[in-house]
Amino acid sequence: MSQKPAGSTRSKGSPSSARPSRRQFDREAGVLIAKDLFHERGYDALGISELVRALDINPPSLYAAYGNKAGLFERCLAVYVEEANLPADRILTPDRRLGEAISDLLLHAAALYTRSKSRRGCMAAEGMRADDPQARAMASAYVDASATFIEHYISRTEPQRARELADYVVTTLQGLSASARAGLSRPRLASVARLAGEAFETFLNTRSTRAS
């Protein structure tokens, strides 16, 4: 162990005696790191100790920056929905047939949910399974908003059964997410999405025939 030489002194104003400045924590960069971890590990499995190691901060700094774990998760969800979520508003457009648009939505979901080897499924849908009620409510709010959008789109041409059809689509999307999370391959998940789209189209055609 080295020791300071005897008799050495430093003036109080010397640069070498100044305390090094504390590194400024980049909150937005921290959200991006945490988002990938939440997506990969899931809300419940990702602990504070793992988060602070990844962000290279201590627990008090995490709480100061984001409030708590759920507060950080909320910011991560917002970024996920903005950047990486299923673009339903660009797929379900007024110029498309209902069956075609829904089929395309399901196929896009299958591709999106298996795009990464480690971050599989929909982060919001999987967040609805969290044990923490606050995190679960945050994730549910995004899923509910998507469900409302899908129902509104369906109601343009199928107003009488919009709720039932939307429930079918949302339930299918959640099933695709869970299956991707469980490790189902992209080709197999795409096959399931294709079959679900064909079933939706067939149901619409059957209803049209009966109505006529």
C-alpha cells in the first residue's frame, strides 16, 4: 500500500486537491437502456439492483431521476409505444377493406414481436401481466387505447359487431405476443397470424352472405 510522502503538503486551492465533479446522469439515455431491459426481462423479473447496475447509478439517483421503478417503467412504455409499437394507425386506414387491413395488422404484429431474439412480444401487452398494480395499470392503459382504436376502425363497416370483432383482434394480438415471448419462431407465428386473418375475413364474408 502506498502512502503519501512524509511532510508533503497541498494548498487548499491547488487543482489536485479539488473534488472531481460528479458525472451528470443522462435521464433520457437511461430510459432507453431500461426500456430494453424491461422488454427483455419483464417488469417483475427486473430488480432495482439490476437496473442501477445497467444505468451505472445508485438507487437514490434512480429514485431522484424517475420517482421509482414504476415511474421509470412508465417513461419506458411511452418511448416504446412511440418508437417500436405496432403502427395500427398506419395500417388501419380508411381506404382499405376491413378484412385486408386486419390481416395485415396481425402479420405486422407477428413480424414485430419476433424481430429481436431477446426482446420478444409486445412490451405493453406483457406489462399487463405484472404483479405490481401500478405497472399493470400503466400497461393496460396503452392496450385499452389500442383496443378502442381498433374497435372504432371496425365500427365504420361493422357497427353492430364492432366490440366483438375488436375483442377477437385484440385477444389474437395478445396471444401472438405471449407466443413470441414463449419462443415460437417467426415462421410459425406468421402462420398463426395468417390463419387468424383468414378466419376474420371468412367470418366477415359469412356475415355478408347471411345478411343478403
